[in-house]
Amino acid sequence: MVGPRVGRPIFAPDGKTMHLGSKYMERTETGWSEVKSLGPMFDREDWGIMHLSASTKGTYVFDDYKSNDVIRISTLKDGKRQAPKKMGPVINTGKWTAHPFIAPDESYLIWDSEKDSGYGDSDLYISFRQQDGSWGVAINMGDKINTSSGESGGYVTPDGKYFFFNKADGDGDIFWVDARVIENLRPQ
């Protein structure tokens, strides 16, 4: 057992940090450290962070269920953590947005959302980073991933080979596919 659940666990790209919402644990020689806070910038009563994903550059992307289910981003600038900002309407559109995953190299962002144009309750979407640093249009990940059930919590394994996601098919099963599905969606 790692400890009490304080958020949806997701590993940083180096495998040495496990993010648990606004908390984290570090890998030690004997297992995992005690649960630590990311600090007052993230440990706020008015925010509800379920899922926080980190890039190799230290960028954090996380959901906030207490603020109308939005996704926020916090970067590092000159080694200093920047205040989190709500991402724009390319990402935060739909009835709600949640469970973001940022690629280790920050080339794409995956999240789930409920939109009228989707396949079902919630679908997985992807946005690719543009040359100017902005995020491209939200692309529904298609019928090989999304169904009339709700899909959520998508993430790519640290080796970049597999894409895992949850399917609300009554059993809450976890599915996986070859991560090439992401490159097949990348605009040419």
C-alpha cells in the first residue's frame, strides 16, 4: 500500500514522483516518501484537483472540479513555478473537462470531456502543440477509443508504447491500445 488516496495517482516521466492531485510522493531507496503538499499555490480550498500530470520540463496540467470542471496549466520559468492559469476554450469546452495527461515532451495533451458532438457520456480528446506554442483544435480520439459508454483517464506509458484509458461500461474496466493511435490523429 502506498498511502491514503488523496488524488488520482500518475507518475512523472522520470518515475521518481507520484502525483496525487495537489499532493505527491517521491521514490526512496525503501519505497515511497510520506505524502507531501505541492504547496499553497496548489493546495487551495477553492480548487479540487483530482488528476495532475507533469512533463519532463516540469509543466503541470491538472483538472479542477470545484471551478466548473476546468483544466489548468502551470509552467516553470527560469526554474520558478508559475501561477496556474485556466487553459483556453480549445481545451475547456463542453459540459466539463477532466483527467488531463500532458506528453512528456509537451507535444500533446489528452483529456476527457462531455460534449454534445461526442460518442457518449464522455469521450477522450487530444490537442497537439502548434509551432507557435499554442494548443491546436480538440480532436475526438475516434470510435476506436470512444463509445456510447464514458471513456476517461487516458495516459501513455512512460516508454511511449501504450495508451491506457478507463471505460465506464459498468465494470469500470481499463483498456489499452498501441500508442500509435496518437500519431494517427496528429494533423499532417
